[in-house]
Amino acid sequence: MSTPPNISFIGYSGHGFVCVETAQLMGFDILGYYDFSEVSNNPYQLSFLGPEAGFEKNKGLLFGSIGDNAIRENVYKTITDIKPNMFTTLQHPSAIVSKTATIGINTLISAGAIINALSSIGIGCIINTGAIVEHECTIKAFAHIAPGAVLSGNVTVGTRSFVGAGAVVKQGITIGNDVIIGAGAVVVNDIPDNITVVGNPAKPLIK
């Protein structure tokens, strides 16, 4: 029997817990976690490996288990600039991913997620629990598709954008970079960069 691969996590809290369980189900041997400091809430009894800067001593693979898109991007780029090829991708065994889809490194595909034919998922994305990414969608780097969100066919989601829980995006829509789609929103028009939209139909949030 082959030895399971080693993995360590960068970030260990709510989203990180999901990543840990996914890695366990995939058969990884978890070495521990890196974070700013040792956490008090440690439900999986993982070893604290030190602050994030200590990754250079890491003996196995890494996974950036940070929920915030911009921070996840920064950590990934900082590490890969110094020591490339350390990151891996996690896919829950219950997820359904088309053989023609492409999945970027350091992406999490959570339980029950569906990624359909010819879709492209970028580096460092989160396809969260039960999210549906239909055919020919493009999800750019460090985006997050939240639980239960539905992207109809040929949707583009920009870099670092967030599609909230239960949101529905009409076929062929383009969502720009750094966009926030509120939970339950119904997106029927293209969304430019740096906009927060909510409601049905989705409209810019007026503060």
C-alpha cells in the first residue's frame, strides 16, 4: 500500500475545517496548520506548525484554507513566488466534476458541488457546498461560489468575485472582478467590476 501524501494547511478556522475534512476523506496525512498564532478552537487536534512564514520548512503539500478571497490570493502568490509547486487541489468525494472541466491548483470543490462540461475553474477558487457550475462557465482566480449558488451555462465570474449563497445567475452573464453577489440574488444582466448587487433582479446596493 502506498504512503498517503502529506498536507499542511495555511489558515485554520471555519472554512479551514471544511478543507481539513475534505483532505481526510481524500486520504491525505495531515501534518498540521500554519497561522498567525496557535488557535484555541482546534476540533481536529492538528499540530500548530508556526506562523505562515514558516512554510519554507514544510515537508509536504500545502493548501490555502482561507475564506477571504484577497487574503487567499496574497498568501498563495507570496508562497509560490518563493517556493513554487507546493499547493494541491481538494475535491470532496461527493462532488461531481466533468472529465472535460479544468480545475486550478489550490481550489476547493466542496461536498455535493457540480461542475459541468467544459467549465474552467481558476487558481485558488472555492466551489462551496452544493454549488452548481453549469456547462462552459469560466470562474477566474480566487473567486468564491457560495453554498447552493447556481451558475447557468456559459457564465463568467471575475477574479476575487463572490457569488452568495443561493444566488442564481442567468445563462451567458459576465460578472466582473471584485464583485459581490448577495445571497439569494437573481442576476439577469452583466455586472461590472467592483459592484455589490442584491435582490431579484439583482441591482447595485445603495448604501
